[in-house]
Amino acid sequence: MAAGAARTLAFSSGARSTSRMKHAGPKALDRLEPLLKQLRAHEGLREKSRGCFYLGGRGFLHFHEHGDDELYADIGLGDDFTRLPAMTAAQRKTILTITARALADGKRPRRR
């Protein structure tokens, strides 16, 4: 990304908060561990640090926490990250489905 350039973030309709969130810390990632384990099984994804997955050398998926109970996944598709809620089993299944579809389609984040 060029210096001073902003990255667009698309929010899904399920994202309750669009305010700035911090990256998920160890306790939040502990809550996501079953999901992380499933993501680690995908060939082509590389987990450079816990909960931060790369595809083709570029950021693809990472997590945020907001307060005590809100967890979100940012998935990089094309030029944008899409923020999806990651609090329920159904929401986590959606994250896995989108990840698998992106890997099968060969969609990689574009260079910034």
C-alpha cells in the first residue's frame, strides 16, 4: 500500500459495530481456537502469528475483538477486507465456507 493510502473495509450487515476495534488478544483467540484449528487445516493458508492467516504472502484473515463478547473476522477478498461476526457456531461456519470458496476459486488478495 502506498504511503498515506487508506484501505477500504466493507462491513457485513451482521457486524454490529463499525468503530475501530483492536486485534484479538490471547483470551479472544482462545475462544476461537476450534475455528483456528479448522483454518490451519486449509492448504495454502499460512498462520504467521496466532490468528493471522496469509495467502500467497498477503494478509487474508485475522480477528478483532470488541468488548467482552464481540468477535469478528476480517477476510481479505480483492482490494477490501470484509468484516464478519464470529461469535456463534453458524457465523464461524460462514467464515469457513467463505475461506474454502476463496481458496477453491484461487482468489488472493491483490497487491497493495
